[in-house]
Amino acid sequence: MSVWIALMFLTLMLMLLMGYPVAFTLGATALLYGSIFMGVDFFNLLPLQIWGVMTNFTLLAVPLFILMGIVLDKSGLAEDLLETMGQLFGRMRGGLAISVVLVGALLAATTGVVGATVVTMGVIALPTMLKRHYSPQLATGTIAAAGTLGQIIPPSIVLILLGDVMGVPVGRLFIGAIVPGILLVTLFLAYISIYAWAQPKVAPALTVSVNEEKPLSKILFTLFPPLILVLGVLGSIFFGVASPTESAAIGAIGAMMLAAAHRRLSLKNLQEALQQTTRLTSMVFMILIGATAFGLVFRGMGGAVLVRDIMLSLPGGEWGFLAVSMGLIFALGFFLDFLQICFIVVPILQPIAQVLHIDLLWLAVLIGINLQTSFLTPPFGFSLFYLKAVAPPEITIRHI
């Protein structure tokens, strides 16, 4: 049976790499192998599992946080923030790149939608950085990396899904991810500062004329509203005032209020935001349903037991398991996106971690950091393609 389990997994990977839709590939593979080895009656269990997914109150936070991010993106918040940060840090070497990282971190804490953040910063910041003689590699790399900070800085869709898959409270997971998220931002800033100091030509300082300077009141008006929204969303979770789902509703309403305050909440923008939210949410939940079917068949064929026996036989105990599992997730990130890894691989690793008495909260944060790289690693790093789509013609995918 172990040969057939390996063949099922190989079939899934090959079909995904051939470009078939993820949700339907998961479901079709599960139906094929499940029908052959356990019969059609085995799938009588599937509707109950799908019902459990669809009635999960925690997962209701997913569409709400997506809506919050899209509304803020369409309100022009990113553009205002980038202009303001450029004003504050532009006179330093690497100041524009530092501004992009800080705006990426702030947008991560308010939107969490990676595609929207990368595209927005690519449209606004990349031409400015190139015009100011920034190295194309540093400019594009900074935007792609800063745009993916939404994967780990709460409120993050990845953390919500990981919390549900691993059985970890999402509120605690948000709290646990704050320090690693800040550490990652700090490392980005340190790298840019040292690189710009060592090679001044790759990130020159700007000269800002008096006419270009913004008054302090304008800067504060731009910076404070998103900060207040972040504190409202995360603070309501951290202090136990609201659950993650309730705080997501606060965030969605707050985003609309912020857009209205900027006089950018038109009926057209709201309609587009709702349509985009529906599409993204449908994609996530269709993949989740397909992954539920695949996981049911995988466990039914004894795959979970097989993987557990292999992992537990590794030298080094829990450290050997962590090294192999993190290496596996990182390697798969070159070819699969975070949703596929989250719903296919993580449920297999979670029971083994429990047997080894590894703290699941700590492991979930570790996996979240690891999954962040899946947006950046070629050949299928989504942030790279988002950025290429909006980059000037002289910027090649090799630069990015």
C-alpha cells in the first residue's frame, strides 16, 4: 500500500505542476484513488467533514480580512503612505527602500493581501526608485519582499488557516507572530542600510526641495489612521475584547470608514471590492474542500501512519523532524503556493509534532515564516510575477 500512497502523492504533484486547478486536482485525485482502494461508500464521511469546514466560525475571518485589505487598497492608502515615508526617509542612503519596507509592514498589518500590496508598491514606488538611480535588483527585490510581509505580520490569512489546520487558537498565533514579524522587518532594514552604505551607487540619497516637503499635519494625517486601525483590530484580539472573527469585522468596517474619510468610498469601488473578495474567498474554500477530500483518502490508505513512522525514525528526534519538515516546506515553496502546502503538507506533519511534544503554537509560527518564502522563490514565486506585470519594460524577470 505504501507504493500506492507514494503514487497518489506523485500524481497530485505532477498534475499541479502541469497547471491544473488546485481544488479540482485535489478532489479528482482523492476520488480516483479512494474509489479504487476503499470503494465509493467510503466518501459517505466526506459531507460531514465539509460541513464542519463550512460552519467553522474562525474561518469566517478570512473573507472579512480580505475585504478589509481590498477596500484599503482601493482607497489609495498605499500611495499616500509611500509618499509620506519617502518624505521622511528619502534623504538617507537607501531611504526609499527603507520606506518601501516600512510601508509594506504597515500595509501587512492593515491588509494582508500580498498581491494587492506588491502591485500597488510596484506601480508607485518602482518608477520612482529607478528614476532616482536605484539598482534594479535592489528596487525590485525590496518591493517583492516587503509586499510579502502580510504572510506573517498579523492579521494574516496564512496564520488564520494555519491556526485552523493545526488546532491552535488564532488569537495566540497572532500574538506569537508579532516578534518574528518585527524581527524580519528589522533584518530587511539592516540589510538595506548595510548594503547602501557599502555600495552607495545602488541606493543614493535623495535631495528634496522645499516645495516637495509636506507639512507635519499632512504626515500625521496620513500615518495615524492606518495605525489606529491596526491597534483597533489587533488590540481587540490581544486584550480579549473580541475574537479574531469579530476583530476582522471591526477591521472591514474600519477600512470602509477610513476610505470614506478620504472620500474614496464610491459605490463602484465597494462593488469591485466585494466581487474580488468573493472570488478570493471562493478560491480558498474550494481548495480547502479539495484538501479535505484528499486528506480523508490519504489517511484512509494509511498515509498518515506511514509518514509518521518515517519521521519518527529520523535521527535527532524532534530536531531531526524539524530540520526535515522545514526543509520539505521550503523546497515545496519553489513549486507550490502557500495554500497547497498549508492544506496538504501541514495536516500530515501536525500529528507527528504532537507525538514528539513540540509546541504547536511555536511550530505554526515557524511554518508561517517558512511559507512567506514561497511567494519569493522562483520559478513559481507569485510576488515575482505580480511585480513583473506592473514593472517598466526595461525590468526583466531576471532582475526581479
